[in-house]
Amino acid sequence: MILGFIGTGKITSSIIYGIFKSKLKVKKIYVSSRNSSIAKKLAKKFGSVKVLENNQEIIDKSSVIFLGITPTVGSKILNKLHFSKNKRIISLISTFKIEQLKKITNNKNIVRATPLPPIEIKKGPIIICPPSNFAKNIFKHLGKVLEINSEKLSYKFWSTASLMAAYYEILNTSSKWLIKKGINKKFAETYVAELFLALSQDALNKSSQGFKKLVADSQTPKGLNMQVLNELKNGKFFTKFSKALENVNKRVSK
Ligand SMILES: NC(=O)c1ccc[n+]([C@@H]2O[C@H](COP(=O)([O-])OP(=O)(O)OC[C@H]3O[C@@H](n4cnc5c(N)ncnc54)[C@H](OP(=O)(O)O)[C@@H]3O)[C@@H](O)[C@H]2O)c1
């Protein structure tokens, strides 16, 4: 399989790192020269990555083309490119709808995918819409593929995917607090990362029980976990949390 990437930014780079850690068989990967420093770094690290200046050449030489560009760039460049009927396209562009993409590219083999940066370590959910074998056969090597029929519902995951920075801030706040109390930085950060990793793995293993049960099971009456939960609830932490999800949803559903 020959893959082409139009746009060599953050998410393209993460996908390519993931691919080279995976068992996916790839003959060649063509990436665009923008961003040039990321493209050069990838080509230096991986022998089968080649940088091409011309986006059309990337399309012509590849069987599957990833669109790793922003919507603004997409609007400027996609209608000038030609995608022959046999090309398969995976769009990573946040706000371009499938019908819109089909029109601009004049190609029907289009899938929207929403991977996240941990794809770099072959972890994390990858939303695919609509369900598609060619996209699944690539992404199944790089994380947990979740296929969804409804494009409208697929936007809902943009809200939850936007929790990344806030999640890391919880880790940051926890370890900063430990450091302030006299714990060595490395020790504190290892502790916090291991704690949240264990909680997430446990939640995944027990997801059939429902998260509400996990919340209940991790508190003893009048215990320390209950104290923190109640303090945060009283401070409307979770109300604000849900509101933030809702506000992202409003923004991406426009
Ligand atoms: N980051 C994520 O976690 C994530 C996850 C899922 C989906 N997405 C979506 O994926 C898309 C890319 O996101 P990103 O975070 O990777 O953005 P990014 O880091 O800004 O990457 C976009 C890349 O497009 C390049 N570019 C600009 N003009 C171009 C052109 N004419 N031809 C080819 N490439 C061009 C830019 O190069 P220059 O720097 O030289 O301008 C840049 O390297 C967005 O639509 C985003 O919503 C992102």
C-alpha cells in the first residue's frame, strides 16, 4: 500500500510514527513539504517516507490519500487537485462534511476519520464515518477503531476529544501540588501518570458495569474520595465541565 499525506503537521506526524510502530504493511509514504521541518524529520527517520513539493504528485503516486490540512487550507487547495476515481481519501479535516468533500474532490471513496495524537503510540479511539473497510484496515493497527454511520453524531466526539488539554491540566495540577509539598518532581510526575493510567485501564476493563458504579465504588461514606468529589460538585466543577462540552458542540455544529 502506498500512502500520501497532504499536510505534514501534528496529526500526520503522529499517524506516521504510529504506522512505523505497527504491523501495517506500507510500501511507501509520500508527505507534502509543508511543514518542511516535520517532513524532513520524518524522511530522515523513516527510509520509506519521501517528501514531495507538489500535492498533485502525492495524490497521483498514492493509493490512499490523507487530508491532514486545516479547513482554511482545504478550501484554498482541494478544488485545484484531481483525485482519480480509484483513489481512496481519508479526511482528517475537522469541519468539512462528507458531501462537501465528495463535491470538491469529485471522488466518492471518502471517509472522515478523527484520530488523536496518542495514535503515535498506537493508542486511543479513532472515529471513522461512515464505516469503511479500507480505513478500518489501516486504523485497526493504530488504535481502537469506532465506526459510526451518522455524520451528525460523529461531531459529538469533537467535544470529548477536546478534553485533552484539560485532562493534562488535572495531571499538571496534581503533580505541582505534590512538588509544592516537597515531593521530587520526577517522582510526583511518575506517580500521577501511573495513577491515571491505572484508573483509565480499570475503567476500560469495567466499562460494561457503567462509570456511575465506578464513581460509587471508589468512595467510602465520609471518606477522602467522597470529600473531594463533593467539594468539586459544590464548586460546580462538573456542571462547568458539561457546559464546556456543550459549548464545543455548539461551535462545531454550526
Ligand atoms: N491535531 C489533532 O489532534 C487532530 C486530530 C484529528 C484531526 N485533526 C484535524 O487535522 C487537520 C490538521 O491538523 P493538525 O493539528 O495536524 O494541523 P497542523 O499541525 O497545523 O498541520 C496542518 C499542515 O498543513 C500544512 N499546509 C498548509 N498549507 C498547505 C498546502 N498548501 N499544501 C499542503 N500542506 C499545507 C501546514 O504547513 P505549514 O506549517 O507550512 O503552513 C501544516 O503542516 C485539521 O483539520 C485538524 O482539525 C487534528
